[in-house]
Amino acid sequence: LLSFDESTLAYLTEENNQLYVIFDESKPQKIRSDIVQYRLSIDGKRLFYTNENMDLYVFAKDSGEEKIASKVVNFQESEGGTRLLISTDDGELYIRDLEKTENVHLHADSHDYGGFQVDDSGHYSYLADYQGDIGELYSLSSENEPVRVASDVLDYEMKEDSYIYLNGNQQLLMKQMEDQKSDLIAEGVVDFFILNDDIYY
């Protein structure tokens, strides 16, 4: 596994699923055995991994290893590389600012999540409470409280101060972050993407 900037390499060996990391073409560092999943941060400075006991660790280039959560089934780094979203086997969701030492509880009874995004202003959002492929769209307030943005969401993108989302009725909608109602963009939509601030569907 090579980091996005190609500065760091991480790999597993067949013997005991032993994890190694190489920072900046240095010698391989032996990290830990019995690894189930692992990922490198976007900047290549951190290595995240879980073991067979479902413990989540981060190994930083400058500070070494730290255990950050237990009973972890999935984890996802934010697009900007500043936060980590953590899902546990009892359906709890947590978020962790990677410059801090505490996990903040986000959501209960959510056994799946996706679409974790953070914009340039630090607003972050995610999908949870799935029924099949459809979930509820949440944002996190400044008080670290989840706020429901929209229901029956298949996919979404953040665009400046708006959410563009596709619902289960194939409607493409836009909702300003501070508004209560959504505006319909188009119907009969099966997919969409944003490129250079333009919406294509």
C-alpha cells in the first residue's frame, strides 16, 4: 500500500499478518502482527490499522504507536486528512480530530455509514441509519451534535455552503446548510457528479 504522495509504503507479510511501514525510503519498521485491515493517511505520515481483537491503532512517523479505539469494524479518514470516523461493532459512531486525544461520540445504533466528507471550512457530514442502499444524511454542528440534513439519501456531495444529494426517488436536490427545505434540481436521475463547481447528471 503506497500513500497518495508516494512517500510511505505499508505492507503485510504472510507470517502472522505482520505489518511493516517504510517512511521516506527509510528501513522497514516492524509494527504489529495479526493485522486485519490497514490504511495510510493521505499525507503518508500516519498508518491506521486494526488487529484480530478489533483494536484500532495509529502509528505516526514522529510519535510512534497509539491505541485509539476498541471493537472497531470500520474507520475512514476525512478527505482533508484531519479527522477519523470510527464505527464499532455495537453500532456506535465516533469522530476523532487527529491532532487531539479524545474520540467524540456521534451516533448510536448505526451499524453502517458512508460518504464521510469535510469541506474547506471544517463542516463535516456522513450517511448513516441505512435501509438497504438508502441512508440519512447528517452534519455535525459546532457543538458536536449530529443534525439530520435529509432523508432517503443514496449519494451526496458538498458544494460550498450546500448539499447536493440524490434520493431514493431518483430526485436530485440541493439544500443550503442553513435552510430547512430542499430545492429540486432534476428528476429521473440515477447518478451525478460535480466538476469545477458544475453539476453533471
